[in-house]
Amino acid sequence: MKVAAIVLAIVLLLGLVVGGKLMGIRNDLVTQREAIKGAWAAVDVALQRRADLIPNLVETVKGFAKQEKGIMEALANARAGLMSARTPQEKISANNELSGALGRLLVVVENYPNLKSDQNFLRLQDELAGTENRIAVERRKYNEAVQKYNTSIELFPNNIAAGLFGFQRNDAYFNVEPGARTAPKVNF
């Protein structure tokens, strides 16, 4: 009887230790998942800021470059795609499309010296450059949060707790567009 009580106490103590460890891991994974949501919210705010600047930039450029209608339409469509995207994957894809359209717009600007000296345009261009920097910083933070979470759920014994509690890998990373790896050609 005394031996059975000791064995029972050891089993209960071991159960409490393992259960406590599992709960601690679960809480850590929940914290990391929420950090991803917070980092995404920061990215989303920066993307929204850029999307809000674009109509003003487009209107300023329209006054100088009426014949560049195709680029203006592509920019408007890309912005609409970003505004209607719901999931992080959709927003990442729409953001890449918007970045390409903005790049084409800035190339057009080079053909209009009067536009480059317009104070309103210069202010908007500075705001856009600052916003692009914010987006880059927030993307990095978001990717770091996703990487930390994904690493945590793969490590032992976290992978056991992740499987028990239904935590799944998050692959919504911001990646470099394939065309971005190619250096632009400059001809004088």
C-alpha cells in the first residue's frame, strides 16, 4: 500500500510537470501567433498609408503627363487590388503588383522635368519614400515574427504541443519578386 501511494504520487507529480510544460509551450505559441498578427497589422497600416498617398500622386502626375494613361490605370487597378485583398497572402501579392506599377510611374516621371520640380510632387514623392521605408521595416519585423513562430513549432518538444493544440506553420512571408533581383539598366 505504501509503495502504491509513492508510485501514484510520482506519477501525479510527473503528470503535473509534463502538463505544466505543455501549457507553457502552448502559451508561448499563442503569444508568438499574436505577435505575427500584430506585426501584420503594422505592415497593413504602412500599406494603407501608401495606398492613400497614391491618388494624390497620380493626380499630380496626370496634370503633367496626360498621355501616360495606361500607367495611371495600372496604378489605380493595383491600388484597388490592394484595398480589396483580405488575407496576408492576397495583400502580399497585391502589394507586389502595386510596387511594380509605382516603379513604372517613377520611370515616367523622369521624362517630365517640370514635374520633378513641382513642389507638390516633391512633397508626395518624399512622403512615398518615407512610407516605402516604413513598409520595408514592418515587412522585416513581420517576417522575423513568422520565422520565430515557425521555428518554435518545429522544435522538440514544442512540435508535440503544437500538434496537440492545432498550431500550424505560417508561410505568409514577404519574398523578393523575381524581377527585383535584376539590376536596372541605365542608358545615357
